[in-house]
Amino acid sequence: MNPQNHHSSTSTSTSAFSALAAYGWDADWADAFAPYAAEGLLPGRVVRVDRGQCDVVTADGTIRADTAFVTPHDPMRVLCTGDWAAVEPAGNPRYVRAYLPRRTAFVRSTSSKRSEGQILAANVDHAVVAVSCGADLDLGRIERFLALAWESGAQPVVVLTKADLVPDPVTRSYLVQDVETAAPGVPVLTVSAEQGDGLDTLAAVLGGGTSVLLGQSGAGKSTLANALLGTDVMDVQAVRDVDGKGRHTTTTRNLLALPGGGVLIDTPGLRGVGLWDAGSGVGQVFAEIEELAERCRFHDCAHESEPGCAVRAALEAGELPERRLESYRKLQRENQYIVAKTDARLRAEIRKEWKRKGAAGKAAMEAKRGRLR
Ligand code: GDP
Ligand code: ZN
């Protein structure tokens, strides 16, 4: 049975449970929902939000509901795709009265002056980073996506797509090994949506929760989504990239139940990940560097030329690739820049630091010139 075609109006809690299980409902959500159930409100998962309204999948089918009660000023607390909502059982319009506390959240930092983010997807368990086997491997980019994934609270999974373009198993395993060096604690799978290889394994991984697909345009996300869904729900390139903003047609659902279990979220904003704040996620991507850094003699070691630097020692011993350290620094700088853009106080501090460094540099230059003279 396709769980999306749920039109029956069963209302006993057991059947509600099984109808919603396909959308990720579990005993913990049910516990959290108990006070709302006591008020007679219906549980449902938000599949789409737009202009004051949203679509919520409930045991009674999909309901169009008003979001006036769950649209506060703080953009982080606005209802979003993936939330578990408490919907009024009747009325015109029917209102979403509340939503359950989020387990995880994908947040994009806004370009506004206030340091508030924009919430893109809630309650995501797996962040699938799609990487094409058909393009040159860009480990730095993969690390960037992984940082964003960890930051959300979701478990990242790297999927090397278009595996049919690398038919030689030895070459394929080298690709996987390369990616693994950039992805500690992250499973790396290979799939070919075209030929079906690896889809079962991926479907099994995603069967345990809610997933999002991340990755560069052209990485094969839409094709993969269609293969997983078994239908052409996602428009491969044509429609989506008309305005270059990765938008789907307006009728598309942003959250779909997968036939093999699990749920896939594909909101338009999630694809344009250019301005995310990776925050503490960066540390998790470079876990081995952070571990080494704890053994540096100085607590604030910059791993440049300080004595007793464990990071430089590992570099010199060939245990840590130079590329990893450079990528780590780059992501940290980039992240600091993004945070600074939205945080005036931090921005001022960074400016002061630049000035101080600039002045110190200038003084050093002048001292040098003085010596030369
Ligand atoms: P997206 O931008 O990440 O959603 O990528 P698309 O799904 O639109 O795919 C980009 C291109 O890669 C399209 O031309 C697809 O036909 C192609 N592609 C996707 N999956 C595969 C695959 O498994 N094998 C091959 N050879 N090509 C694929
Ligand atoms: Zn150090």
C-alpha cells in the first residue's frame, strides 16, 4: 500500500499510529504529543509550508491548515517542513495550534543584520551528501557539506552517485577510500540510479528515518530521489533550474514517504546551501585534527610554528594530509565570515583583530626596513 494515498478516516489511536509511522511517527513522538491529544488535537507531519498555510499529513489524509499560531517573529520558531504539528480536528480554516520540539534542524543564516537563521527542514535523521563519480573529486566541497550536515544534528551519509561511470571495481574502491579520509564517522556508499546498483543498501539506510539530499547541482540528487521513490516525483533539471534557484513547481510536496520505509525531504532552499553557518559541525568533520589539537602544548595553538604542536608533528610524520589541515582552516575562516556577516558584535571584534594584525605586520615591516637601511 502506498502510505501517501491515505484517505480513510480511521481515528482510533492505533490506526493513527500505523498510518503516521510511514511518516516517521514513533513512541517518543506519541509521548510528546500526549498533552495535545488530550486537547483533541490531531498529530500530523508538515509536508509543505507557504504563505500562511501548510499541508499536514494526518491519519485522516492531507489537511490544508492555517499557520497563524505557529508563525512567530523569531524565524527559527516558524513552522517548517518536517515538523510534527498539532492540528485542530475541525473548522474552517483549521489551525495548527503547536508543533513538537525538534530533534534536529537545518538552518540557513540569513543575510539580514540580525543574527537569526532561517529554518529549512526539521527532524532530519540522515543527510545524504550526493557526490558524482563522473566529476573530479572535490574533497573540500564534501567536507563543507558534511560540516553543514553535522551542524544540523543529522547523521551524514556520503553517496557516490553515477557509479556506472566508474565500472572498474578497483578504481571505485579507491574513490571510496579517498572520500573516507575526508569523512571520519560517515558511511560512504556507491550507487547507480541508472543501473540500480547500491540502491537497496541506500534504501535500507534511509529506511530508518527522515532524510535530505544535499550536494552540488548535477550530482544526481533528483535522479536518485526518483529511483528511491520509484516514481518521477522530482523533476530532473528541466523544471527546477528555470530560475536558477533550484525551485520546484509549486504543487510539489517537500516531504515524501519512501516505499521501502523512511521519508525524504526535498525543500527548495535546502539545495542552495551557499550561506549556511556550519558552526560546530566543522569540528566533527575534522575530528582527528581536533583530537590532535588537544595534545598541543598551548591551549590556543594555531598550529603554525608553536613549539609542542601535535598537529604539525602529525603532518611531519605523514599521518595527517596537508590538504586536510588547509581545508579545516578554510572552513573555519569561511564560517567565521558567515557568522560575522550576521553578528555585528563579532564583526567589530574581527575588524579590531585585523587592525591589530595589520599594525603588527606594519611595525614588523618597518623594523625590517630600518634594519636594512
Ligand atoms: P541534481 O542536480 O543533483 O538533481 O542532478 P540530476 O538528478 O538532475 O542529474 C544530473 C545529470 O546526471 C542528469 O543528466 C542525469 O541523467 C545524470 N545522472 C543521474 N544519475 C545518474 C546515474 O546513475 N548514472 C549516470 N550515468 N548518469 C546519471
Ligand atoms: Zn598545534
